[in-house]
Amino acid sequence: MRRLAVSTLGLLLLLLLGGCFASAQGAVPAWPNGSIDLNDGWRMLAGDNLAWAQPGFDDSASPVVALSPANDEAGWRWYRLHTEIPASATPLALLVTGGSGTLEVYLNGQRVPGPDLRSDLLVTYPRTQVVVLPTFGGGAVIALRTHIPPTSMFLADRGSLRVALGTLPAIRDAHRADVAARFNQVASALAIHLVEIFAGVPLLFLFFYQPDHREYLWLSFFLLTDAITTPYYSLATHGFAPFSLNWLIADPGNYLDAFFQIEFTFCFVGQRVTRSWRFYEGLLFAYPACLLIPAWLGWLSRGTFNTGEILVLLPAAFLLPLLLLYWYRRGNSEAGWLILPSLLPLFTLSVLDAGLIGAEFGLPHLAALAKSFSVGPFAVDYFDFADLLFPLAIGVVMFFRFTRVSREQARSAAELQAAREIQQYLIPETLPATPGLTIRSVYQPAREVGGDFFQVLPDPRDGSTLIVVGDVAGKGLKAGMLAALIVGAIRTAFKFTSDPGRILALLNERLQGRGLVTCLAMRIARDGTVELANAGHLPPYINGHELALDGALPLGALPDTRFPAKRLALGEGESMVLVSDGVIEARSASGELFGFERAAALSTESAQSIAHAASTFGQEDDITVLTLQYAPREVLHA
């Protein structure tokens, strides 16, 4: 009987111990998916004291809080949690969500390697961090030492401080899932701004191909600046880059883009930027230069700064389309193409600012303007979408502009080539045979077509030679066409007369109302007699000395002008040099003129040497040089 009682008591004790063991086992938390949230029951302490990490510190007087955005305030905070960490054969870890560079983790008074405190410039929100715990089991105190810089208050969605405990594989899986989810938020922005780079770089090449069209340059600067700076907003607000990069790079880029858009718009329609717009451009640079740093340091609220940003950027967002509409109604059809595209970038940026202001002041309907919309698994911000539409729309416009300009350039090039061929025909490189004279010439136009001209015309009627040298006022195609007209008129007049004064008089009447032309006409007889008439051209050099001539008006200045002739005689072997003012007016990089003294000193040299010296010195105008030597016993063909 006694044995039965002892056995029964032992059985009851075993059942009781088994029940207690089962109760103890049931106290271990069940972890869905291998982890459990630890966001409730934290003791919060304001300030900073490393003693608060110790497990024996009495924190009973501290308020109990849940980790939430309400506790996400600037300054120092400590959070302490008393919990049980079960012994486990699998390594355990914490998944801490918050700002990278804003916290440290302590376990029972010892800092756990991983999260650390960094400079405000390196703080990144939001960021999940894996904190591997040392092997441990039993009661523990987890302490979070946090410091949230005032600068992070400008970040609308910092993400609340959260902590989860679980097995290391589960925590790492959760970390990878968070990174993937955040990447989906920025993938579209990165792709869109990559498109801007692909659009901006070819525009630079278009500018080098058509340098007169600076709209290609300004649009390229706009797209490349936006592509380089704007992605920092998405990267910084989704935890892939420090927020300082958005504040110090992306935000100033908005004002720079506004400046480039203004310059592009005015260049595109062929208008000069007015003083009022220059003043506004100065404001675009002054606002961030004066207020970005004070706002970063917390001297201005985010709402105040963003309100000012809206007020600064909206004038460009609305006034540029209105200006384009005005120019379109004034007859510039291409201006109409830009009206809607020009509204997109700055207006959508202002909408974003309005959404950030709503988030700052707790206005949910206004804050919704800063929210992105979803395209499949990806999120797209409205201003990024506008950044995509803008280059696409402008690309269509610039394609038609480039096509039109290319056609015009091809037509102009064909006309220029025809003019050059005509001029080369009228002013041949090979001079005719001139009995008794050795003549050399150099003709170097400053542009594709020059305004200088000369003619060497042997006269079979009496064996004399008529030489005419002149310079049309101006340069380029118009001057070249007038020079061709004059050469034709000279040859026509030569059929009837070789008298220098008479030829100049005929040319003067032909040029009335068509421009001014300096010209020197000279007839050299077989015996060396020279008859010379001048119409405002540079006097020739004879044997290294300038020939004194009376002043005279250029051709085309006044009708019925007479050009009296001067007579002189050349002896055998004597030389004469005729130059255009492109030689005298050659200018060095320092601004010094080639001048008459250098020309006189070189007047005994060959035509090639004189022209080379002037062009090397710094050619600015057409250069013509003719040298002749009286040699009655020789007949040379040049």
C-alpha cells in the first residue's frame, strides 16, 4: 500500500514537472517567417549618456513608447528594451530600420558591430541594416543610441525607427526584400534620366556641326544637368545615397536647369534675352546661393524654403509658354511647337514642392501631390515623367529644326560653292602673258568668298597692260558677289577703253547704290610709261617707297566723280607692289596692327612672302598682293 502511494506521488510529480516544462517551452515566441517585431515597450530617454546602455540602469521612470515616426525628432535619444532572447543553434540578428549613420546598437551594455553614428553629410534615409547578435540566451537589454541631425528634417519620408529580431537567414532575406522594394522606387527615375543623357550628348555634336545654332548647346546643357543632378533626389529619398547629395547637388540643379531652359527658349526663337529676364536669371542663382546652406543648417523650415522655391520657379514655368504663344502669334511657327513641352519641367517641380509643403504642415490632400504613381512593380514620380516627356517632345521639334537647317545649309553651301567657282573663274590663279612685265600675285580671302579683286589684262591693240586692284567694303558672300560684278564690268569696259580714269568713272556709275569699293587702275605701256588713277585705294610701292597720290573718294560714293590720272615712268628692272588693306590691317593676338611700316619694309619681297607675313601676323580681311617688275627684254608667263 505504501509502495503504491509513493509510486502515485512520483507520477504526479513527473506530470507536474512536465507541465511546467511545457509551460516554459510555450513562453518562447512563435516567429512567423523566422522573425518577430520588437517595436513596442521601449523606454525612451532624451539626451546622450553611455551609462544608459548598461543593463543595470534604472529606467523605470522613463516613458514607455512604441517606435514610430512620432518619436523621430531631431537630437539625441536613447531607447531601451527589456526582453528575452531564446538560446538558438541558428545565429540571431536584428533588422534595424532607420537612418544609416544615425544610430548604434548595444546589447547588455556592449556595442554591437554594425550601425554607427556619422557626419550629417553622410546620413542616409531610409535604410535597413542587419545587426548580427553574439551567441546569447536569456534576459537582455537592447539599447539604441540615436542622433537625428536637424538637416534630415527636410526629408519628407524618413521612415520610422523599427526593430525586428529573427534568425540570420530570415533577417537577411527581409533586408534583401527591402532593398529590392526600394530599388523599384528609383529604377524608373534612373532609366528616364539615362534617356536624357542619350538625348543630351548628340545635341552637343549637333552644336559642333551647326555652331551658329546655340539652342542645341543650351538644350544639351539642360538635359545633361537634369540627368546628372535630379536622380540624387530619388536615390536620397529611397536610401541609396546621403540626403546631402540631394540638397547640395540635385536642388541647385533645378535652378540651373531653369536658367538653361530660358536660354534655350530665347535662342530657339531667335530672340535676345531681355534685361528683365537677365534679372530673373540672377534671382535663380541668388536664391539657392543665399538660402540652401541656412536651410540645411535648420535656420529655415522645409515648408518655408519650398514655398520660396515655388515662388522663384513658377514665373519661368508659366511665363515662358506665354512668351512662346506671343511669338507664335507674331508669326514664328516654330515657337508654337514648344508651348506645351516648356510647361512640363518647372511646373511639375513646383507641384512636387507643393506636395512637400503639404507633408510638412500635415495637409494630406496637398501632400498627395508628392506621391508617385505605379507602373507595374515600379514607382514613377510626376516630375520624372515630365522629364521623360520633355526630351521626347523637344526631340521631335529639334529633329524638324535640324532637318530644316540642314536643308538651308546645303542650299547655302551650294550657292557659296557656285559663287566661289564664279570668282575663281573671274580671278584666275594663272595670269596671262604680259610682254615686258614680270607679274606675281597672291589672293587670300578671309572667308570662303572674298571681296578683294584684281585683273591683269594685256591689250593687243597697243601692247600695253591694264592692271586693276580693288577692295569691296565688307566680307563674305555679298562682297564676293559685288566683286564678281565689278570684274565683269572691268572686262566689259576694257573692250572699249584701257584709260584708267575712264574705267574708274564707268565703274563708279555702275556701283551707285550698291556699296563702296576702293580701286586702283593702272596702264603700263611697252616703254615703261605708267598712267595711274586711284579711287581711295592704298598707293603702290615703287622700289620700296610708297608712291604719293592725291586722296580720292571710293567708287560708289558720289555720281559723276572724276578720277584724274597720274603719270610716271618705270626704268628697266624697277619694281612695283600693289596691296589691299588686308595686309595693313592684319592684327596680332595682342591687337597690334601690321601697319604701313612693316608693309613698306617688305615691299621689296616677293608677293608670297608679303602675303605670308601678313596672314601669319593675324589675317582679318582679304589679302591681295601683286608684284611687278619692268623687264622689256623678257617675256615671262606666270
